[in-house]
Amino acid sequence: MIETIAASRCPRCAILVAPPATYCPHHPVAMTPMTLSGIGEVVTYTTLHTPPQGFRSPLHIAIVELEGGARFVCHGADTKGLKIGATVAIEAIDDIYYFSHLGAMDRARLFWRRTGRAGDRVNAIARSLAKRVWKSRSVNTVE
Amino acid sequence: MQEVYVAGAGMTRIGKRSEPLQDLMAEAAHAALLDAQIERPDFIVVATMNPEEFLGDGNFASNVATHLGFAEIPTVRVETATSSGAASFYIGFSQVAAGLRRSVLVVGGEKMTHLSTPRVSEIIGRSIDPYERSYGATMPALAGLITQVLLGRSGSAAREIAQVAVKNHAHGAKNPLAHFQQIVTLEEVMESRMVADPLRLLHCCPISDGAAAVVLTSERTHVRVAGLGQGTDTLAVRHRRELVTFGATRAAAREAFAMAGFDPAHVDFAEIHDAFAPFELISLEDIGLLPPGKSGRATLDGDTALDGRLPINPSGGLKARGHPLAATGLAQIVECVWQLIGRAEGRQLPAAHRALAHSIGGLATNNWVTLLESV
């Protein structure tokens, strides 16, 4: 099941922030509450080996970009094998949010859910595959 | 606007100090006043980031002024997290520039080494967005998140970042007031203990005690304040689109260079806020001292070393001189002044006419760029 994450949008500049804020960080305007689905791309991550009091070491922290560009800070079970740009799901356990890696089946289900008509679904899966091939190619050429 | 000059500069040795903070601040302030040959300034600006929690002392402007023997001189305290020293310099500058005062003492300091590292980290972390803090984000954690992006962009970034620490330790070894006076090797940096993956212990500045002070006047001296700029950004790092460039630094640099009327190519050397080694590379490009994407290569090539074409952090930077929070922005300015007037013993730059000091407050939420020139 995909989590719903509370967020807010600025009626003036349309910036999305999560969790919701009373006022836009850039405008003295009240934000409009809304929700986002808990799926996103990893912007960056770290493993903290000397966490502050109240946290256990090692502490995994990631910034995940949700739909619409809202960036979300969450924990995770591990950052091993995690890559910037990877798609992760966000789950809440006791009101604390965690990211988790998505397997191939999860990805397929996501595309299924996100796209409407059958043709769109096939296109989306094809686009995703093409993107992955292209990404791996460009990485190879850089090195 | 009245021209503003630096009439005197002074600072303590940075490191683990046993004296009370008030004594450290008095040592720096009296040295700066003696240097300026001014017994009583018209106004005092005090910079401390968090004496309430580090020491349990409040009303700190009056506390310091009274301790200095200046109970009757008007005084204020200025705080913008880790850039408080640079902010206090700006307030002192504006008092003189506006013609409100003829001489201003600006003094900053912090004392933290008497507390445990987790406790210091927690107190410094108060400057982080509360939600991000609730997920365990500390300054090193946020710096780790930023460094991860930097490493993903280039295969040589790990060596470039490590070289910043190697260079600044080499500079600190020539500065008798620096916290660290020993060199480190690239291997030592790259194999040091992991703090916030991929950020390692030797990428991070130490926890230090110390104080620094300058005296500003409207009377002509050998050092003129050419320009100042402040830039700000969202408290929450997650609200920013870009992580490996600091909008607050870019805005501060734009404002400072516009006031000074010259561009980054005219800067001879700079003191940069390298609280974490990658921040020096990011900041050099944000300020415009080096073109985008070139700071790492320039560092590996030795361009930013003492004998390079653009010496960066001749004092040793936050990395080696040390980072007593609110003292740091002023300690940078003291180094710039000493270089400009030929008093930087053991590390004097041959042709230093225009200097830049860059200070980061919080995780780049309140940054400053100050330009000084010899006249």
C-alpha cells in the first residue's frame, strides 16, 4: 500500500512542501493543505555514525523528492546499494517516515496504478526501460 | 555614506582554552583596541552564538561590556548562528558608515570544549530546521547529504575534497594561533573515521574555544572596508532545489561586489567558511572566485595553496585555525587585515591588496561576504 503524505502548496508560487507549513517559505501567504503519495526519487542520502542523543548508530537519512517536487526527509533501514535518482516508497511506522527500496514487481505495480489506459501503461514501462538503458550508457561514457 | 576603516585587529590562540569566555573576549578586544590606539570605543557589538546553552549566561552584550571595563558604553549582541561574527562586523560597519559612531569595537567569541561532543553537536544543531532535526539531522549529517551529491557528480571529487583539508592543515601549521598546527596527508584524510557517509572526520572542522575582535573607525587607516553583502535562504535544506550551491553565498557575493565596485577577479586571497572541506569548493564557485566545476581541479593543482595564484584560507581556515562559532567570522577578517598590512608572520602573502572573507550561518541560511582593501 502506498502511504499518503501531508503537504501544502503556496497559492502564489505553487511550491510544495512536506510536511505542511503554515506560510510559504518565499511568500507571506497561507499555504493550501494537500496530500502527496509516498513514492519518490532519492535526491541524496547519508549514514550518520555519531547520531545525536535519542538515535541509534548507524542512522540512515535520505532526502526524497515526491511528486510535484516536494522534498521529504526520512529514515531508512539501510543506504547500502542506494543510488541518487532511485525510486523509493515511503512508509510511516509510528508516525516516523522511512524509505524502502522498490523491487521490479513494486515498480510494475506503480506504473499500473499511475497510468490510466492500457496503452499509456505500456508506454510508461517502455519509457522507463529506455531511460534506464540510456542512463547506464551515459555513465559508461563518462568513465 | 561615510567610508569605514579597520583601525585595529586582535585575536586569541584558538583551541582548547581553560579561561572563561569573557576573558578570551577581553584578550581579543584589548589587543584590537591597543592596535587601534583607542582606549574607549563609542559603541560595542558582541557576537556569540549560544552562550545561554554553552555557558548558562544571558544578557551577554552587557556581560561582556562590563567585563571589559566598558559598562557605560552602548552595546548590542548580534546572532546569525555560525556567521554571527561576520554579522556583528556588518552592524559595526553600518554604525560608522551611517555617521552614528566614530569608533566601534566588534568582538566575537565562543567557548565549547568543556562540553561533550554530542552535547556541542546538539547545541549547534539548534540552528537546523526543527523537522529535519527531529530526524536526527546534525550539521555533519546535512553536510554529508550535500557531499553525497557532490561525489556523484565527478569521479575525482573525493580526492579534491580531501585535498582541501590537506592544504588547510598545511596553512594552519604556519599559524601560531591555529587550533591544529600539524599537517595531514591525503591518505590520512581519506581513511579517517566516517562521520556522515561520505563525510569523514578529517573533512570536518574541530570544536574550538577562542575570540577575535576588530575596531572600526571613520578615520583613515591602511585597511578600508570595500564592500559587504548578506544572503539568506530557507531554514529547511529540503526546501531548496539545489544542494551543491548555496544561494545565500551567491546573494551575499553579488551585494558585496556591487558595493565594492570591483569583481571577483580582483581578489588576491580569501578566507572561506570550510566548516566541512567540500564547502570550500562549493563556496569558491558560488562567490565567483573560480568558474563552476573548476574549484576541485584548482585545489589539486595547488592554485589555492599559500604559494598558488589564489591563496585560500592562509590562516588554516575553520579546518585548521579552528571554528569557535561567533569568533570565526571575525577571525577571518583579522587574518585578512594582517595579510593586508604585512603582519601575517610565517604565512605572509607577497602581493595582498584585496581580501575576501566568507562566512556561513547555519546550513547556509545566513551567509556573509566581506571585502577589504589596503589603501
